[in-house]
Amino acid sequence: MDLRLGTILSHFGLLQEHEFDRALKVANETRLPVGKVLVMFEQITDNTLKAVIDAQWMLKDGLISISQAQNAVDLVRRKNWAFNDALVTMGIDAYATRGARLGELMVGSGQLSEDEIRKFLKVSNYSGLPLGRILLLLDRVSENALGSTLKLQHDIRVGGLEIDTGLALIRETVKRDPGNGRNDSFLLGEMLSHAGILKESEVAVALDIAAANSKMVGEVLTEHGWISETVLDKALSLQKKARSKEITLDDAISTLKGQADTGAFAPLSAFDFVGPTDFERNISLYEYLRLTGYITPEKLSDVVARAAREPAIIADLQASPQASLKETLKIAVTDSNRFLRLLSSVLPDDKDIIDTGYAFQQQVRKGTMKLDRSILEFTLMRTKKDMAFSL
């Protein structure tokens, strides 16, 4: 069975194909995880999404069957349980694994400490961004080191490599390339970014998709139309020559860059744009705060119920004196300025958080900050005291 997230969601009856395609389009435009977009669109809950992703992991490892996965996810949905608890009630070892989590591999290979990983995982849980993306955005690992770790993680998970051997290989890669990425195992994505064909953040997205679907980065880039087959073939040819010492790595990158600069490659990259995407340009404050996890459907219901009991708040939000309470509150949620006033009035203790969220939302709309980076920065600000985080 195809174990991509969209296929699993459809097989479990949680989502229609066109609904997933819509979310995938937004995810590709914004470089956000597609699951996070689905949660924002309220097509799936956070708890169910986490359960499906855990099921996907165990299915890829061959630890559970598709019917067992579906039964466990159904229990999660009906009883609001954690996925592991659902497995335990079914008599399944919830902690059996043939692979290793990215954080465990990062610690085991000496790239990060256990304490650092715990902090970054908290950021990941709060923000909904993948751990690997966070490590790249905060410059805590190089793309080469992350790419090598993800590749070896895949080999371990499918049983082609023992964990100890994989960790030794990762340590050797990091030792040869402590951050500058200039060695014989230089990755395709890094070649393309150093040549100016893709940005580093764009390569990170391709790495995420490739890792999630057990594909090569080049395959993902061409499948999504981010580079042409011509660009891929040329980059792979130059990479091969550099690895065989026919040319230096710098020469390979310079050749690739030179052909891009002279227009030899058609500008097909979907990431190659100036300013925000349509989704980012039109994102409302409510949508933005949903993506950050600050606003949930339950929290919104509470805010609306509390506002409805305060005539002064409703009067401030009314578009006209004749507007009904229901209409006023509906407009207040969709209109960013009114939503800002609504939240500030009902949640005065959170004013700093709300104002910061609004400031980030405006930067995203103007294109002065990318959406994924803004969500990370908002999360770090919001959870700073809880995590005692120092950057």
C-alpha cells in the first residue's frame, strides 16, 4: 500500500482526495507541513493527525498492519486517547521499533545533546514544524549533516542497517564535514543552493518531503516541478565528476551557477518568487494564529462566548448598529483588525502574545518574513519562559 499521508487519510476515511490536494497546494506554497495546514483548515484535529503520523511511522517499519493502524486511530478519535494507549489496549507493543527517531540519531551521533533535543522537540510540538526544519532554521545543523542523517535513518528503519553502524557512519560524515558541506558526500540539494538555483530553505522542504516518502531529493524536485529534468541531469553529472575527482566541487558549482546565470536553465522553480505567495498575502490573523497553535477551535468558542456577554466589546466590533450578534462575531473572526480587538479585549493577559502574532502576520502578508520562519519565531517567543531557551 502507498504509505503517503494523503493516501492513509483517505484509506481511513478521514479525508477526501480533493481536500488533501487543496491542503497540499498550500503546504507546497508556504513550506509548511501538510498536516499543519489540514489542522488549520479544521479538516482534522491535532490529536488525530498525530495518531495518523505515528501509525504511518509504524506501518513503514512493518510493526503493525494497516487494519491495526486504522483500529488504533479510530480509538484515538472516539475516546480522545493517545495513539500509544490505543495500541496497548489492542495488545500491541506501542514502543517496539526497528528504527530510530531523528532526535535520537542526532544525540547518538554527537551532533546535539539530549538537553538540546528535548528543547527543540518542545519547539516542534508547540509550533507543529518538523524537528529537522527547526534545526535548519536555527542553524543548529548543516543541510549536509541533516540529509545524511535522514538517509541513514531510512536505511535503519527498513532494516538495511544496524543502528550502531548507522551512528558510526553519521559521525564520520559530520567529522568530515563539520558544517561547511564541502566534501565528497556533498548533497545534490546543497549543490543547487550554492549555485543559486534553489534557496537553502527550499532544499529543506524537499528534504522533508523526500524523507517522508522514502524518495531521493532529485525525484521530489522534478516531480513537483521545482527544477527541470535538464537541471537535475546536469547537477547529477557534475556531482558524479566531483566525487570521482575529475573536477573539484567548486568547479562543479561554478559550472552549474554559470549555466543558470546565462539562462541555460528555464526558471521552473515554484519557489522562485518575489514577495509572499497568494496564501501568505491573504492570510488572516485567525488563520495565522491557528497555524501557530495559539488559537484552537475550543479556545475560539470560549473567546466568542465571553465576548457575547460583554455589550461594550460587541459594540466595538459591530460593523453597523443593525448588525446581529452572530453576524458581528462572524465578521470579527474573519477581519484581522476586529479579531485583534476581540482577542485583546477578552484575553488582556495575553496582549503581548496577541500583538506579536499580529505583527508577524503583517510581516508575512507583506513578504518581509516567510511563514514558517515567523511561526518558529512566534513559538520561541511564546514559550521562552517555559523552555528557558537561549539562542
